Amino acid sequence: MNLIKTSIFVFSFLLILTSPFGFTQNPFDLTDLDTGQLLLNLSVTEQISVEQDTLNASLAYSVQGRDKVSLQNDVNAKMASTLEIIEAISEIEYSTGQYYIYIFRPGRPSRNDIENPIWRAQQGLQLSSKNSEVLLEAVGELQSIGMEISRLDYSLSGEAFEQTSDSLLSIALEKLQNRANETAELLNKNSASLVEVTINGNRNPGFFQPRMAMMETSQPDNPQFETPTAAPGKSEVSLNVSAKALLSP
């Protein structure tokens, strides 16, 4: 984990009077301010690089020919056997993708293709797991039964993002309070409290592997495939926290 990069911006530091002009420029109810109280607008941005913890894979099975019905039966049978393999692995989350059946005409179609077209049928499958070794082994097994991989990449899970954001929030609030305390001391105020806080978080997905083209040629029934390999990248998690600090004499 890289060191946390911190940048603090003091957007505005104004002595705000309880006047109609000051009230219209700030949503805080300035009529609640006592004599000698001030409002300080602060903002802090915390950012950190986090190693991605979830491996994702997209696969599909496709066949083509002139018998539209048999093609769909082929896809149905292949996906059924594929799901039997995946459902037995509790560490893998999965969902099926869209099912396509359409006319496929490479180049200029012949008269025979127009009257008796070539059809293509296919269906996809999405997999994800925090156990990359298990997922990679499963992908290799699915490739050996005819599934073709189109995507393999890492991402940061929602749980890891929330955990990281919570940690950054604690750091940001502490920095804002310290900044408010320092400013209060400079202005001879006895206390500083945060009265309004706005939080904006962001997750940069990071590095993704490029999508690979689906193979057009037919494959042997049971080709031998080596287990695929993948290495996690990093995702940037950033959190911007802005606040209004009430300085009191």
C-alpha cells in the first residue's frame, strides 16, 4: 500500500458578519452566530492506492451452421454443463450473459447463403471471485470444454472500497479539525467545531486487461489448455471532505 497523499485546500477564510449579504452567500443560518463567532470553510482530499482484490472473467460459447434449431440446442447443452461446473465452486459468483441467435454472413454471401443462411448462436458467462487461483483453474477447465475467454481483469470489491473510504474519512476529519483549531488559535478564539460536513468519494477502477477477440475457427472437442495467469493492479480511492468550522471566542 502506497503512502497516503494528502492535499489540503483552504477555500475561503472570511470574517462573516450577520448581514443580509453574508446570509445569502452561505447556507448556514448566520442569524445563529453570536458576537465574535466566525465561519471557516475548509476542504481536504485524501487519496490512496489499494491493491485490487477481485478477479473477473467473461467467457462465451458460440457455434455456427445452417441448422438454427440444432445450434441453439448445442448452446443450451454447453451452458448447462458449464453451470454444473461453476455451481459446484462456492467461491465463484457467476451470472449468464445475453443469448444471441443471428444470421452470420462473412464477406459477400452466396445465393445459397441467402436462401439457407449461416446462423450463429452464442451465450456468455461472467465470473468473479476473491480467490484468483480457484477462478483461474475454473476458467482453464471451461476453456477445455469449448468456452472462449474474452476478458480477464481485476477490480476492487465494494467491501474493500467502503473499508478504505472509512479509513480515509477518519483521517480527513481529523485534519479538518486540526486546521480549524490552528486557525482559531491564530485568531485568538477559544474553540472550533465542525458544523457542516460534505463527503464525496471516488473509486478509480484502475488497470484492465484489453478484451480479446472471440475465435472464429472451430476448436477440438477437448483441447488441452494451460491455466490462465493474471496479476492484480491497483485502484485509486479518493475522498473529498469539505466542512464549515464555527470559531467561537
